[in-house]
Amino acid sequence: MAEILDRPGPHAPDGASDPGAPVSETAPAGELALLAAVQRTVAHPPVVAAARGMSLFGEHAAGWLAIGLAGAALDRARRREWLGSAAAVAFAHGASIGIKRVVRRRRPEHPAVRVLVGTPSRLSFPSSHATSTTAAAVLYGGLLGAPVTPVVVPAMAVSRLVLGVHYPSDVALGSVLGAAVAVGSRRWLRRRATNRVRNALSSRKAGS
């Protein structure tokens, strides 16, 4: 498991020959300024503790995948839908990792930004936590008939800023990616379910 950190930025770049090299001491600007402001405003001990718990839950989408598998086990009538939704969450997470490796944006690096949790990668864009959380909230919320997206998605997005490991645009675009995968997957799953019903009815008519 990644170590817990509480130190100012930056993350040392992978393969850097001098990880202690100085970083600009100028005041943060743009997204860095917003990130630093979020930490100054809400990064109090109870909030940081909650954010770290959410980080652990969402690491590699493991918590969301576990919920999907639990849903499949408990809701036998919609087992296919739960498994398909869990697979879509895994796909969304994988897609975010693939984009990260192409874009290769580094995580926030500035003395004004504190790094409050360890990460498995130095790559930042998009946030995989935001991606998988949004996909899970949309898909599982639909299965549960509960509007969980407005609660869960902003909470996870803000938690990544509180921990100092993502830019605001990382979590925003991660949420967009997760939503896009969820909407596309839900349409595909519904189409498959409709086709299964049609095929079953056709088989009954043919056998009668």
C-alpha cells in the first residue's frame, strides 16, 4: 500500500537524477492557486482523514468493484446488470490509466501544495479515482434507483484536491470520462437485455 505522506510538494519526477532539486518559490497561479486555496480552506485533520479513507477505497477502483460484485451476489435477478456495470467501472478505470500514460502530466508540484497521501504513479491526468467513482455512481445508482451521483462524485473530486495529488482539471475531466463510459455502457447493457427478451420470446413462439 502507498505510504501516507504529509509534506509540501513537489513529487520527484521518475528517473530524476536530483530529486532534491529546488522548485519555484513564486506564488502559485492558475490551478495551483486554486488547489492551494482548497487545502487552506478545508484540509483540516478530520477532512484529511476522510479523504485518505476515500483514496484507499478508490485505489485501483477496488472498492467500487467490490460493491458491484456484492450487488451481483445479493441481487440475483439483476446479476447480469451488476456484473456488466462492474466491468464498465473496470473499463473506465483502465481507460483513465491509458490516457495518463499518453498525456503524462505530472502531479501538482509547488511548495504551497501539501502532498497528504501516497500515490502509485506520478501521473496526474485524468484522475482515475474521479473516473471510476463517477462511472460507479452513475451505473450503480441506476440499479439502486438512488441519486448517488450528486453526493459521491463531488466528494471524491474534492478529496483528491484536499490530498494535493490532482489539479482541478484532472478530477473534472476524470468525471466526464467516467460519465461517458457509464452512459455508453448502460445503453449497451440495456440493448443486450432487450435482445435477450426478444430472443426468449422468439424461442417460445417457435416452440409453440
